[in-house]
Amino acid sequence: MTPPLPARLPGTGLVLRPFSPEDEPLVAQALADAEILRWALGAHLHRLPADERAARWLRTRLAAWSEGVPDFAIADPHTDDLTGYIGLRRIHNGNAEVGSWIAPWARGRGLAANALLTAAGWALSPTDHDGMGLHRIALHHSTNNPASCTVAAKAGLLFEGTMRQATTDHTGTRYDSHLHARLATDPDPRQRVPTPS
């Protein structure tokens, strides 16, 4: 049995926590960003008026959490202000996919990789250590979004190949997608020993 979702997961320069209705103004600012709009919002949200997207997106995250789905707000550890999102989806048979975005005002600080390290470390930990007990976490992203390759590598998700035309943006345009994954049996990237020079 999966343990309850954690109230807070501390990471390097961040904390993962549940979303709150008070996050809506910052969610709205983030969802106005062109990169988040292109890669992280589905066509159903694009069809809504812009001023309704944040409320709908946030309502889905709050409902998911109440049903035991780990959709975390990435937050500043000092102010608790929203800096991004990371969540696990398609959880089945010990496998999950991860999706995330970083708000434009918080980019360039390594938050995406650190959030992925934190979330994956928890999700791949055994249930008797308060983890989810998953075996595999996968991340796939458009080849037109190369920053995600860097994030995946820093978080210990190995490159497994290219999936042809597996990703679409909100217009329905298809893109090749890179697939990365980390297994529970892979070395924890947070425990890497520096190589001698």
C-alpha cells in the first residue's frame, strides 16, 4: 500500500508541497509564459479564455492531490511562494511519467533538476521508507525542447532513445520526443562520488 502523500519534501533550494488555492495568481502568471503554454498545457486549456486557465489548471491539481496523485508545487523554501510544478502521472505497474515546468521568474537556478531529483528520490524509495515504491520514472520531451535533456541528465534519468512524432504541442503539431528514465535500481545521482582529476 502506498503511504499518504507527504506534506512537504525538502530539496536543494526548494520545497515540494501540495498546491493551495492561494497559488492561483502565480499560476496565472506562469501559464502566460510562451514556453509553458507551448509544452506544458494541453489543447483543452488552450481553448479556454486566458483568464480562466489558471483556475481550471489549479482545480485539476487540487483534485488530483485529494485522490492521492502526487502533483507538487515547487516552492521557495523561505517564502513558500510558487516557483513551478512537478507531478507524476500514468502511474501503473510500478511505472510513472513525470511532467514539470518552472515559472519564468525562477529559471536559471537549477530548480527543475533539483525538483526532479527530489520527486524521483521519494517516488522510487520503498514504501517502508515512506516512498511510493515505484520501479521506473520516465520523462519524455520534444526534441525542440533541449533544456529538458539537461534536466533529465542532472537528475539521473538516462537517455533511452528517440520516439518518432510522439509529442504534440497545443496546435496538434507533432514532434519527435526524447525518452529518459530512472529505475529504482539505478545509482542515486545525489550520491555520486566526484571523479578524481
